[in-house]
Amino acid sequence: MCLAIPMKIVQIDGFNALCEAKGVTREVSLYLIQTDPIAIGDFVMVHIGYAIQKICEQEARSAWELHDERMAFEANDA
């Protein structure tokens, strides 16, 4: 199973970006989505350090809400 994390682009340097999600920042390669117009403030799905898809802010928020619900469920189930 593959897991991609929605992250917000906060800085761009060529094909690399600094992205943030829930207070965590990571350097991310934009190489795989170089044909898409990308700007600071955009949201991308990140898998093993690569942005694999540009998404809208609502999709990113929905993904994080689902993740938070799952984590809460697992914590209560333990």
C-alpha cells in the first residue's frame, strides 16, 4: 500500500520545494509534476519525497480530516 501526504508548498527552488503539513516541513521534488503550473501556496500529494499530484486546498483538508479520524479511532481501539 502506498501512502501520499498532502502538503502545502511554502518555497520553490527550481524542481525542489519546501512543503509543510501540520507543522512538519520537508524538501520535496517537483520533477514528476513539472508540466503542471506550480506556485507557492499550492497543495501537492507527496510520496517518498516526490510531489506526485497537484490537488486543491479542499482535497488536502479532507485528506487530513480523514487521517485524523483514523488516528483517533486507532487510539480508542487500542
